[in-house]
Amino acid sequence: MAREITAEEEARLWLNYGVEYRAKTFQRIVERFGSLVAARAAFSDDAEGFSALSEEIRVRLNRANQAGFLARMLEQMEKKHIRFTYPGDERYPKLLAEIPDPPSVLYYIGQIEPDPELSIAIIGSRHPSKYGIEVAKRFGHELASAGALVVSGMAEGIDACAARGALDATGAVCPTLAGLGCGVGHVYPQSNERLYDEIIERGAVASEFLPGTKVERYFFPIRNRVMSGLAHGTLVVEAAERSGTSITAGYAHDQGRDVFAIPGRIGDETSVGPNGMIA
């Protein structure tokens, strides 16, 4: 049976379903009406504050407003052990709440540590060298063993190696969290299905995309700000000069978080990114 939710939470899920991952649009609507409940009560296609939205968003808001829609959505989430949290909720990651555009709803499976003493995102190439693999696993393991939360994106390569290293820290209570570029309940890449299950068992997978949403390329830059937002600092292991890794590091810098980089061998393509950051 789905958990009981307040009118404010129901209005939040309604608006989040409509605007999806567009956190800034969500914020503007709430500011316009003063509260989530007021926004839902005022909603209609031609209402001031909604008429300027895209037809796609208005269609989705109408759909979510139908009787029983949100109840069915919550039931499906409950069956798949998907929970949700949001800014102001005690389970919402405190660091993430500090960024300018935090997810209006964060869906997750597993156990979230909302206020870790230390949280470090480890990111890098999807095609790392042997050295990069060893370094990512080592830092993941050492950080988790010391009690830190290791954040990754669960991509192939450095992300997956960091998560596996963290999971090898057998004494760690909540060693790792994966920020997904798709909805929770959808495994991507499929090759990491076992890792996905292991992360859920010891930590959590989390996403601002609606549960079950499949991957789109443009989702990853949106996701990257969440990864950096979940961490006190971001560690770059290996990366090309222009990559998703550099985007995440840029978000971390803009969010006022520390950025660290592992030096690589001169001449290697995957050393250009971290060596450039160090320079």
C-alpha cells in the first residue's frame, strides 16, 4: 500500500510530473502562486501563470490532475520500492538543497544518507586506462573505508570502478550513492545491472527524472549538476579535454565546491582533462 501523503506533497508530485526535470520552471511556478497547493488549485490551460508553458507541460499537468492518477503512480512506485524526497524534507540531501536549482523531487531506491560528514563525487572517462581503473577503485575504497560517501554516475569506466571500490569497504554503512541519467527503476547501462543492485543493497540510486524514464543524451548534463551538488568535492580521475566530466567539474566550481584531479601521464588523451585542471 502506498504511503499517505499530504496535500502539499500531492501538489508537488503533480507539478513535478508536469514539468519533469525542469527545476527552474518548477520554482518559478511556486513563486508565482505562493505555494504548491495554491498553484494546483489555480491550474487551467488558460490560467495566468500556466498559459505561457509549453503544450507538452500543460498536457502532462492535465493528465496528472485526473482523479486517481497520482494514487496509481504512488502504488507503482511502492511496488518497485521507489521513494521520494524533496527540499525541506528531512531525508533530502542537505548539500543538494544548497545548489541554485535543486531537484524539486528526488526519487530513489535504497538508503540515502542526507547529511554525510564527507561526500566526494568520483568521475572520469568511460574508457579509462588500467591506471585510471586502479586509482578510481583505490580512492573509492579508501574514502568509503574512512566513512565518506562516494558519489558516482554509475556509468561504465571510472564511475563504476569508484562505486565498486566503495562497495568493497565492507565496514562502511552507506558507502555509495549513484546519481542516474535516467529514472530510477531503469538500469543504464545494462552491463551495470549487477552493480545497480549492489548499490541499492548498501546505498542508493537516485534521480530527478520520473521513475522508469529511459536515457536521453541531454539528460546527462542535467544529471551532472546533481552529482556535484551531492558532494563536498569532486575528484576527476581521467577525462578528455571536453567531456561530461569537465561539465560536472564546472558545475562543482560554480556551486562553490572543491574540485580535485589525479595527474595523468603526459600525452595520454584521458590525461588532458585532469592535467589541464591542475595547470
